[in-house]
Amino acid sequence: MKIGLEVLQRHIDIPLPVEELVPLMEDIGLEVKRVDRSDKGIILTLELLANRGDHYSYAGIAQEIHGRTAWDLHGLERDALTVGNGSPLVEIKTEKCNSYALAEFALSGERAALPDYVAQTIQSSGGNVVNPAVDVTNYIGFAMGQPMHAFDADLVSGKITVRETVEGETALLLFEDKPRVLPTGTMVIADEKNILAVAGVMGAQAAMPTAETKRIYVESAAFDPVSVRKASKALGIQSHSSMRFERGCDPGQVLNALEIANHLYSLIGYKAQGSVQMAASWEYPKPEVKLSVPGFNIYYGANYSADELSERLARYGLRVNEQTSTAETLMVSVPSHRIWDIKEEKDLYEELGRSIGYNEFPYTLPEGTRAAKLPEWRQRKSRVEDHLVSLGFYEVFTDGFYGERTLGMLGLSENSPLRTHVKTANAEDRDYSYMKNNNLAQALGIVATNVNLRRPDVKAFEWTRTFHPNSESENGLCDEKLVFWMIASGNEQDKNWGRKDTPVDVFYMKGIVEQISEMLDLKFELRQLPDYGTAAPVGTCLHPGRRAGIFMNDQLVGVVGEVDPRVLKASGIKHSRPCFVELSQDVLHMDGQPRKYVPPTNILPIIRDLCLVIPANVAVQDVMDVIKDTSPLVQAVNVTDSFNSEATGHQNAITFSLEFSSRTDLGENLTADQVTGETEKIAQDVIDTFKERQQATILLRNAMP
Amino acid sequence: MYKADLMIENKGVCMAELSEKVQGIKAEFQDKIDQVSDLKTLEELRVAYVGKKGQVKVLMGTLRDIKDPDVKRAAAVEFNKLREYVEGNLDENRRRIENVEYDRQIEAETVDMTMPGRTHETGARHPLSDIETECMEILRMLGFEYVDGPEIETPAHNFDVLNIPEYHPARDMQDTFWLENDLLLRSHTTTVQARVLESRHDLPIKIVSPGKVYRNEAVDATHLACFHQFEGLCVDKGIRFTDLKGTIEHVIRSIFGSNWQVRFKPKFYPYTEPSVGMDISEKVTSGEPKWITIGGAGMVHPQVFRNLGHDPEQVSGFAFGMGISRMVSMRHGLDHIKTLYEGDLRVHQAVAHKRFEM
């Protein structure tokens, strides 16, 4: 809302320059977004509190400033009117109209101009001067916050009815060039032929007063806030009037506004005709709220007396009942302009807090403050993050939803399990159509973004969640799964002169998963699963020969793998083979396995290499297990090399490094011959075991031709 | 001439022969060592002269054949001098050759230290996570625990119990994404507070609830449809407005320093009363401080307590939302926080590994 400083000064004495007024206004909840200076004076653009309809006027703003400063207020001039019995001209046919008063004014002398401050008030607040009959009502709306409407009485056909629309009714509203259908049930003001206004929202062109209008009906009403808001939303029209009514207008001002209008119309040659017709009169609630003075002082750490608080409340128009109040308890009557937001004691605390200023109160901490325990899962999460950061990974944030464009990165088939989504119903942007059921699409988006920015080495991770339709879920729509994902693409290490590039591959990612497993004190098991079910549908987008399920206690908790070449093609990413991991955050909460400290020994190990040619149907992990089971002297088995060439018959030749303890359980030192003999025995056991178990032929590399 | 030589000369020819032999060895050694330029040859020379079977050692072995004690003593002195001479020369030349070899090595190994160092660049947590974690740690020391909640919510938890009835203008403050089944995407993490108040009745309740929220707004340079919020709630018997002020001030000073101050301005949030906006600024000794809005807070509205099964006559509390995006902007000098949601890792890199000002 815009207000002119000069106009405001007609409502309250302001003994400060604008530079000092603005911070004061902000300190009482009247946020000043802009200060503009022009030949029309100083205009302040305010952001008003959403619950304070009374702020939508100069008088309301003046009252709020008065509540802090007690600067003198000035009321508007008015000429009294009488209220007649009955309302022959108006009929109320809806319960949504709380109060409705109509006064008639007729030209009875020479037309004259309105005082300059009327136009100044309207224009300072962004309104337009139309004609004197209309300007009076608009002025009162801006000045005192009571929306009013004027009709050309000679254009009104028969009785005025306040009613709700029936299906298909139309109205030609102000500032529009063709009639529009009004929603059924919209509260309107109508005569016997036309709809004259949508109540509290916008007038219609029928019966609109002009400069030549001789007889005017002026309406002053209190409409139901919800009804006005529904109409305003349905029509897409937000007027000063609707904003005021939506926040609850002042039922005590319905007649006052007509008396101010009476004064202004008299200045321009119109005279009130007869009495005001009060078609609906609202017996609005007049609450009395109890305020505990000691309670207030404890709440704010203050020491105010009942008299001091009473005086401050009076500045807002809140009267303390002296008969029923004591030094410890104040009984406070709520005025009509505050019935919408002052209902209980805390509302009065708020008024007084604003009056005194929140910055005047002391600072304390809640009594009995003690630190909370850092949960184990957060420590584990932190360890994982530290490790990833040390490896060069950046944490990113992605949206909880995406659109077809992002999903297209995956090149999904029509029957892909990733085609099933929870959908947003009213997204302004089609990129927010689906709640995400996987993170790979966005992860590839990040790779593509960075590759396009000539930053091909991408390492990113996120803690997030995915959404999976499930009518059996708690909310009847979907399961929310807390997940962690990471993607790596390009080189493992930063580019350094004199160093060879080492492209990221699936074993790099697998290694990180294994390290995460260790950090969580969990023993993940990675199983190569060529055919994925629906347990982890994102697995279908990983290379069928280079992906594994991550299992914990036989439960699938994640996937790791290289992105499927087809997916990569659909994503448009070239010259890179990104690898991806998705892991359930459940692992942060799983019980860790106890671990035992094994002190380092002074007995140095003896190392022997064993190179075996292993056919494709034998898992290297299984071979390692057999090696360990075969000899109690083997302390550790590591893979030190892998190659595949014509010389190996295009099979994988794997070099295992066997670490023997140099001393037996009996305390005897092993000789080199004994270790060599043990290695030969292990090799033979492996060959025999897999021949028997899988009919697989494992060969000693040095035994190959 | 040495005194010992004179004495031996007086004793007869035997000593003279020995002296001649010593001089011969000495001269020959000197010739050879003058030509040595590497440690290997020097070592060969050492073995040849003072090694177990070296000339000096052999000569010293002849002492036992000398019967005359005076001659024997004089010869021993002569031989020792020879040994000392040889060993001294060897040591001196070893040092000389080592120095030469060291100089050669250094010259050969000298590099251009202006070449860039080889690095392994670390990554970084998201700057928002960093601030979130800091705030959580500070608040944890005050007894606040982390609580999470669903992002897909009911209108009841997002609006109704929080004192935002349908058709209230306050709903305009948060444009909502709606889903099927009359569900929605939470527009604020206050939903977590609602769920906690609904399910917990043991006091005190002290929680923080950071997380993603969704607003169905047109995205521009300063608005996002999905962004992070960080909220906290403290409920107990006798919680005061001053506790809210003290807690917020504690967090701000812990993060930014004790020379920072907080001011509170009236605001409206349907679920708190009184509601306040929080601005912070560095204290200045002259001129006006530059205030930056950092979040909103307030005392839990009595109606919210009633809606969630608590008696506002018995309990009170405060809730707050910290503008962590604003804090990140302040800490890192980022103009548009939106860039941190776009996956451009150059931005993350630039934040994490800031350059020195030139």
C-alpha cells in the first residue's frame, strides 16, 4: 500500500523528518519498502501485516503510530445522519452480509469541487480520481478504511437486493469490456435488472455514477470476509476494497463512514435525503479480555504498572474497565476495529510489545538449559561426508521434483518401473510435474551441466529423498524414502602435469562404497546381479555387466554401477562413463558390528604372488574366499593386477598377493620353501574347488602355454 | 726435521731405511690421491693403504720384528704419523669429493619451483549444509534435537492446525503445490513442529527441523520452487519472550561473533503471537548499522497449542525460522543463492576454495 506523508500528517501530528519516521514505522510493524520523493510530496510504499485490515487506511496507520508515540490524532469531519426504521429500498437475501446501510444524496444546489486533500489522498495511494460522487467513497476507503460504493440512483431499477448469484448470471464489471459469468453463490448487489456490484470486490458498470449524476445511493456495509475472499479469488480481482474486507472490516464504522460521506457530499452540493436505511445490522462480538500485569512483566522481563499498561492500551483504542480491573488484573474492552485479531490475553501482550518496542526487553535463555546428545547417525553421516569431501566430492541440492525434460535424460522405455510417479496437480512450471522416484536423472543433469562448462571431472553427492507411489502407504499416496546418492565422472584425481589420467570406473565407486561400509561399522556385501527387479528400479539404468546390489543382512540397501551406455546416449553425455551409487539412508541407523583392536606385530609377513586365469562364470570374491579358507597361514589376500589379452585366452588373469604370517601358531618360523609349498597347495585347492563346484577351469597363469 | 727422526738417525741405518720406506709410501699415496675424483676410487685407495691388508697396515705389522726398543718406539711414531697422514688425507678428500658430488647432484636435480604444485583438491559440503550444521550444533548445546518430517503433507499439518484456515489471506503467503488425495508439498518446515506438538506431550520440547520446502511460484533470480528452511521450536512451562530473544541472539553471536547484534520487528505469522522479524548487523562505532533480515520468529500461538492438544494456560513456547540462505550469502558474498541449487560445481568450488584478493 502506498501512502502520502502529507496526507498522513492530516491524520496524526508527525514531529519527525521522514528519515526518522521510517525506522520508527518499521519498529511498530509498518514496513516501509520504498520512499519516493516527487513534486506530489513523499510517498511511502508499505508492506502491511496480513492480519491487520485496520492498517489499510491512513487512520489505521495513524492509530498504530499513536500506539507507540502518543502523537495527537485527528479525526475526519462528519455530519450526523439519522437511522430510519426499516429499509424499503434494500432487501438482504444472504447470511454473508453482516451489515448493510444505504444513504441517499441528491443534488440540491450548485455543484462544487471537493477539497484538494480528497484527490491528494486517492492519488497518493495509487487510486484514480473519477468523478466527485465516486471520489467521496474512494476517499473514505483510503482515509478511514471503510469500503463504500456509490450508485446512480436514477439508474437503479426497483429495489436493491444483496443476494447470491445463481448459475449463469453475468455482470459487466468496472474496467472490463465484456460481461463475465459470475461463480454461482457469489454475493452481489443487484437491482431488479442488473448486478450492480460484486459485494466487497468490484462495482459493475450498471448504475455507475457520472459527473452528471443527480441522485446517489451510497452503500456502507460489512461483508463476510470469507465470502469476499472466495469471490475475489474466483474472479482474479484484488481491489483495495476486497483486501480490506478479507481481513475483516470495522463494523463500527458502517454508519460513521456515511456521516463522513454526508459531510463531503454537502461540500459539493448534495444533500442527504431522509434517514439511513439500515437493511442489516450486525451485533458483532464485543470481547473483554483479561490481562495479568505480573504475567505480562514475567513474559517480557519488564516491570510496568497497571496504569502504564492501561495508558498504552488506550492509545490503540483498547479501554480498560476501571470498575472491574485491579493493580494486577486489567479487564480490557476490544474496540470494533480490532475484533478480528484481539481475542485473548496474548493478543494484548502483542499490542503492548509493539507499543513498548520488542528491542526494549532483555535477553534470557530458557531455564534449565542442557545440551542434547549428538545422535549416532549424525556422527556416521558426518564421517561419510568428511570422507567424500576428502576425495573431492561436492555436496549438491536438487529439487524434490522434475519434469519430462529431466526424466528424458534416462531414455526410459514405456514399461520402465521408473515411469511411475506421484504427480503435482497445479505446478506453474512443467519442470515440476513429477515427484522424483530416482536421483540418477538429476545427477546426470549435473554431469551434463559441468561437462558443458568444460569441467568434465564431476564428483557430487546428496542426502535427499525419493517418492514412490503406494496406495497402501501411511498417507495413501506414496512412500517417501530417505536416500543418499553420489556420482563420479571424468578422472579420479585432479589433472596434474606429469601424471597420467585415471578415469573413474565402477571399481573406484565400489571402493568408496566399501569405505563407507567401514565407516558405518557395517559389512556391506556387493552382489553382481545381472537382472534387476523392482526393489531398486534405478538399477535398471546401470550397465547390466557393471552394476551390483549393495546388501546388508541380505537386505538390498542400494546399488552401485556404471551408467548404462543407452542411458548415457539419451543423456547426451559424451567422452565420459559416469558411475553412480544410490544408498538408503536406513544404513545410518543400522546397528554397527562390534570391531576388535588387533595390535600390529613385529613379525613381518612373507608375500607371495599367485596369478590365476579365471573364467567369466567365477567370481573373484569367491576365489579369494577359497584362498583364505584353504590356508590358516594366509593373513590377507589382495588383488594387485588384472589383465585380459590374447595371451590369457581372453580370460581375466588375476594376480593375487598372498600375505603369510612368517611364524606358525606353534611359534616356528616359516621357511621360504614352506611358503612356496603352501602357495602351490592353495593354487591347487582353488583349481580343484572350482572344477568341482562350477565345472570351471581355473589355470595357473605360468602354467599356460 | 722431527725430534724423533734425529733420535733414530743416531741409533743407526735401520731407522733410516724405515723412514725412507715411509716417505716412499707417502709420496706414492700423495700421487694417487691427487688423481682421485670419485668416492669409489677413494674407497679403493683407502683399502690399499689403511685397509686390513693395506700398505700402512702391513708396514705397521713389521714393528713386531724390530728388536731394539728405541728403534721400535721411533718406528711406531713414524708409522702412526704415516697412518694419520693417510687417513687425514682420505677424510679430507672424501669430504671434497662428497661436496663435489653433492653440488653435481643438486645442479642436476634443480627444478623450477614456479611450476604449479601437484594437488589433490578436496570437495566441500554444501554451504547451506555447513550453516545448517553450525546452527544445529549451537542449538544442540542448548538442548535442541534434530527432527525430520515428511515433505508430502496434509493441509491440516501445513495450514489448519497452524492457524491458517482455508480462505484466510495468510494462505496467500505460501503458494502451494497440490498432489492427489488432497495432499500437498509442505510449504514450510513448521509442519514438523505441528507433528511433534501433536505427538509429544512430555516437556520440554526442543527441536530443530531443517529441510526442503516447496512454493508454487514463478522462479526468478531470487525465488525458487524448492529451497531449504531451518526452523526450531522450544516449548515448556514458563517460556518467555525474552527466552526467544536470548536464544536467537546466542545463535547469531555464536556464528557471526560477539560484535553482532539482533533487532526484532513486529511481523505476522499465523502460528505465532507475538511474531517478530529478525534483523542482524555488526555493531558500528559511527554511522548507521547495516541491518540484514535473517529470519522470523514468535511465541507459539495459543490457538496452535489448543489445536494440537496442549493447554496454552499451562505451556508456552517459541518458534523460529533462520534464513540460512541469507547467512550463506553473508558469509560467502554470494549475490544469488539460486546458483547453489543449479549443480554448477564451479560455484561450489569457488565458495569452498576462495581466491585471495589481488
